[in-house]
Amino acid sequence: MTMRTRTLGTTGPQVSALGLGCMGMSALYGDADRAESIATVHAALEAGVTLLDTGDFYAMGHNEMLIGEALRTAPAALREQALTSVKFGALRDPEGNWSGYDGRPAAVKNFAAYSLQRLGVDHIDVYRIARLDPDVPIEETVGAIADLIEKGYVRHIGLSEVGAETIRRAAATAPVADLQIEYSLISRGIEQDILPATRELGIGVTAYGVLSRGLISGHFSRDRQLAATDFRAHSPRFQGENLQHNLNLVEALRKIAEQKGATVAQTAIAWVLSRGDDIVPLVGARTRERLAESLGALDVTLDAADLAAIEEAVPADAAAGDRYPTAQMAHLDSER
């Protein structure tokens, strides 16, 4: 496996072709082992992964502190190559309930101060509000990040789950390096309006959910029991007939993967990699074993015949169920 590099847009940093999404090491997908999580971050850095993605609201700061510990205990050379991508703005109560988003400039700077402390770094490489705050113009939120860049606390402006109009308004305010958004074989909504907008404006894309929260990893079974705190226990795509329909898509993809001598997960990740050099998939591996499998996608080459076969097996809009529960879908500017 040879780690390639890509650039986050025309104004962003050069990063590894795959990034590591660290959310699952702290929250939303069941229990995780802290020591194994840190070992996985170290293994990713050793393999040449440079982009580490987190959010200040992942388990109320736990994930940032976990990454901070992983960076602090990594060899200096690996620590120095790491780039941090941080989402902010999601509001939660002590029970873990979600209560909106805060994109006010004062809040942006407050969130950043805490993130810098928890991560143990003197700057954040890409900083972005997790969802659009409907009560604060995106120009004000992005302007506050630009102020942080001027003072050296942030290097690049990012966006997350916003639509084409918001992207254009943000980019007119200050240079935007990257949009983070869900993109996978069964979540292709960005292809119509959002991806053309980012490409027109020279904005990179970090794609999360490339395995659709494990649904198209090839490891999820219909009889798997999920804890009530697991996001997937409430996700429409993991319910009843929707789940069976979606797992049938996975089996169709498995046949293609086996012909390539690859796993389902590697084939799904390779498909996202094939969509353009401006797209960096985030893999949500929580263990070194799953990380190694994901990195194997870099050795999978999909030719035109492979891509046509995948398209036939898993057409756009083939998935059953929304990617978030109804209440959360309402907060997605990218879906409007």
C-alpha cells in the first residue's frame, strides 16, 4: 500500500488520500476501547494518514481529548505530520440530547479556545461549523473563522453539510478550503448541485459515511443487536424492510468485490476515491484491524467496466430510507 496525497481545494493543505474520522472512538456507535482507539490513531499516522477529523461535541469533548492524547504519545515526526479537522457549533445537554447549533462569532471563538486546549495544539488546520445555524448568516460564522486565521489559531475554513447556495455565500466572504459531507455509493445527493459548486469554486470535499455507518462495509448482519445509544438503532436505513433491502445491495456489491480480490468495504471506499482527486474519503475505523482493511482500498483500481458493474449493482438512489432520522434531516441545509 502506497499512501497518495490530495489537496483540499485550491486554498487548503495537502493531505493523505484517506483521512481518519474519529467520532466512533467516542460516541454514537456503541462502546469503544480507549487503548485500541489510540493505537489505531498511531497506526493511521504510521501508515501515512495525515488528516484526523473530530468534533468538539463528540461525547462532549471526549473525542478531542482522545486525539490529543494520541498526538501527545505519538513519535514527534508523526505528530508533526498530523492535520486536525474540527467541527463545532452543535449544542447538547447533560443527557446528550441535541438542542440546535450556534454559529455566532463570539461562540465560534469560544468553541475554538476549548478545542485548542483539549487537542493540545496551537492551531486547528480546518475549522467548520457542523451544521448551518439558521439564525446566523453564514457570512458571520465564516468571518469569525477568518478572524481566527488572522490570529494564527486556525489555518483553513471548512464547511459541513451545507447546500450550494450557502457554499457560494461562504466562499464570497472568505476562501473556503473544504466541504465535509456524506458521500457514498448509497448517499449520492451531492452529485446534482453541491459537487458542481465545490468544483467551480475550487473547494475540496472530505467525504464522511463512505461505508454508510457500516451498512455497506460487508460486516453488518440483519440480526445484529444495537444498543439504544447506537445511532444506527434509530437510523431509517437500519430498520426492518429498509435494512433487508440495503443488505441485498451489499450482497450485489460483494460479488463484484470478490471478483476484484477485495473486500466489500475496500470496494466501496475505492469507489469514492474514483470520483475525483478533489475528494478525500474519511474512514471511521475504530480498530487497527478495520483500519488495515480500509487502507487496502488504496490498492484497489476500478476500471470503466468495474465502475459500470458497480453502478448496475448499486444504482444512485437505490438505498431504502433517509440517511438521518426525520428530525435531524430538517437541520441539513444540504438537503434543502
